[in-house]
Amino acid sequence: MVVMTAQRGDELPPLNPGPFTRAELDALPDDGNRHELLDGVLIVTPAPAPKHQRAVTRLLRLLDGACPAGLEVFPALLDVALSDDTVLEPDVLVARVGDLTEGDVPKPPQLAVEVLSPSTRRYDLLLKRSRYEAAGTPSYWVVDPDEPSVIAWDLRDGVYAEAGRAVGDESLQLDAPFEVRVVPAELLSAR
């Protein structure tokens, strides 16, 4: 169960006893945390650590530099609305320009990337991966900043199959959603 506290004068919207909905998610006050819905369950996670954000920033630059016309690269916080009870915010996503609305991505992105942290590791590796797979997201990657490593999966016949993995200074050449070469250690090197 998720417990949220309100400051004096702030009011949280009333919650229904059933699954949490997109409308309730949209009505939450901005408290500096990440709020996602996974099968009607509200997931609240704290702001990420510098190492996490360094990996996100390096990955954004890498993907943006290789991104072809018709696709666009975004960092969190951008909602990916997979259903009324599942709204996720991947750390990095690639979406078709035509799939974007003013407020979110209402269709599966072409790529969802999660950078693992202690508070999200299980969600990212198991639950989020399975939801992106079920929704038909063509590619899903996880970056582990502690190892450092990258694992990439591509959707094949409706099921994720490992497209590749790399650790440390190893190079990972990927074709989807477009050609790009990833070296995990380079995502975490301080300048």
C-alpha cells in the first residue's frame, strides 16, 4: 500500500477502493516523486541518484545522435499510457512523432529504457518489462549503473527475446529501434 502525506493546505484526491486509475494519477499533486500506475497499483519512487541521471543523460545523447527522422527521444517524466490502469514513465523512450499528444504517449513506444536503481530494480526487470511486452513495445532495455551493463530485448512473435548484452567496456551493437552502439562504461564515466 502506498502512503502519501499532504502538507497543511494540500488536499489529496479521494481514492476509490478499487484499482487506481489514470484520472486519479493525473489529479495527484506534484510532490517531486515519480508516480506510475502498474495494473491499477500506484508506484511512488524517489528522485534518482546522480549515477542514475548520468547514465540517463549519456544515453539520451547517444540515442538522439543516432535517431532517424520520424522518431524522437525523450527523458522521463513523460507518461506512456498503455491502458487506463497502466501509465509508466521510462527513464528514456523513443516514440514515433505521430504517436505523441500534447500530454503523453498513448501508444507503446518504439523503445523503453529503464536505468536500474535499488528502489525500482524488481519493477523494471519483471513487471514493467512484462507490461511493455504485452503492450507490443518493440524494444526494451535495462541499464545497470552498478555493474555497469546493458541488456536489450526485442519483441519477436509477441515475446521479448534477448537482442544483446554488454558489460563494462564491451560494445553492444543494436539494430532496433535504429542502429546504435552502446558501451555501458561510457554511460557512467564522469567528465
